[in-house]
Amino acid sequence: MGTSDTPLMRQWEEVKAHHRDALLFFRVGDFYELFHGDAEEGAKLLGLTLTSRNNGSAAQVPLAGVPAKAIDDYMSRLVRMGRRVAICDQVEDPSQAKGIVRREVTETVTPGTAVHESLLSERRNNFLVAVVAEERSYGVAALDVSTGEIIVQHVQGQDLEAEFGRLEPSELLAPRTVIEDPNSGLRSAVADIPLTIRDDWIFETDVCSDELCRFYAVESLDGFGFQAADVALVRAAGSLIQYLKEVRPGGLTHLRPVQIKRPGLVMLLD
């Protein structure tokens, strides 16, 4: 951030720092504007005109904008392409503002957390899926935010691609080291799925167990049907809850008890 940036661009930089992996639509009057790399990518994906904004004595800033009344259409198009979108709105009356209008991100939409009807299909679930590696298999958790359904299961390595084909994930969460491991078969199995790479600590057993306990308001998971060999399932389920709390803070109250899927058996967490 340069000292010669305008107040508007300094504000944009501050917001963007917390949403670096999203296309940030920044409300300016009757338009939502994209800046810098977001503008260049948005112009390419959406067919927008790429222009520039004066940035004080700093260099001109790439700019692309859409009318505020049409934001749902443009957002839907990007999410269908597998992109993550953050909407930054003016949260005070410009006429009452002292200095620059205060702005905050009011909505973040990702392919796996979308609830807009235009982004959902009546024929299939919109699954957000998390996967963690075990010694010879994977722990997989699938969550449909629109219905509240969440299912966890063990999947053998050779069956992972077929299971993803059955679930048709809209978005996949995975630990960074698993994705970057050249010996992992996960990269090839998720080639066509929008991928969100998360830091490894987010998938740690204690972190995920605590997240599930807090969400279900229990002191332990002992009575929920998890067995000693289900550590990967706890990690996958807990990482989904944590991610959803970040993206949709008010969107968890309708989630159902977790279903543990085993060959010939489905167990419910009450």
C-alpha cells in the first residue's frame, strides 16, 4: 500500500488483505467495482470493459465495474465458474459520513456455500466436501449448506475419484501438504473440482474435535458414534464447520446431525 494512494484505494487494500482469494466487488455509489488483478480477471471472465481509476499521485489502477442492481447475476456467473466472490458494501449513509464512507464485506459466496436459488439444482445436492488423508485411505465429509445435510465416511484411495464422481462436489477443502505432496493421488482425483487449500493446522484433530463440540454444544464426541479409527472423519467434519463459520457466520443454525456412513450402516449424531 503506497502512501500516495487515495483514501478509497487504501480502504480497498485493507479489505482485500482479508479476502485475497476472492474477487472483491467494492461498492462505489451505484456500482460495484473491481480493482487491480480482480478487475483484470473479472473483465476477462465476464466480458467487462477494463478501464482505470485515478489513484492520486500513484499509478493508474485497473478498474472494471457492474451496476449494483445486476450484482446477483454477475456473482452467480462467477460462482458457476468456480470462483469465490466477496461483496463489500457501504455500511453508512454517505451523507452522514465523516470522511470516506465506511465499508465492510457483507457476503462471501463460494461454489460450495452458495444458497442462492439461481446457483442450486433441484436434481442434485450442492456439496461442500472436505478430505483428509489417512495411511491407506481418506476421511471424507460432505455438507450441503442448502439442506443442512452432512455425511462423513472413509474412502479407500482407489475409490476416491469414483466417490467424488458420485458426490459431484461444488467445492473441495483439503490440507496444503496433502495437495502439494507429489506422491498423493488427491491432485488427479480433484482435477476438475474447485479447490480451496487450507493450512494444515485447520485439520488437526484437537482443533476439529473442539469445533464439533462447540457447534453441537457437547463436552465430548464419545456418544456420537465415532470410533477410535474415525479420527479422519472428525477432522474432515470439523474442518467443514470451521470453514462455513468463516464464510457464512449466520448459516449454521439449520445444520443437521452428522451422518456416519459405513458399509451397510448409517449412524446419526444426536
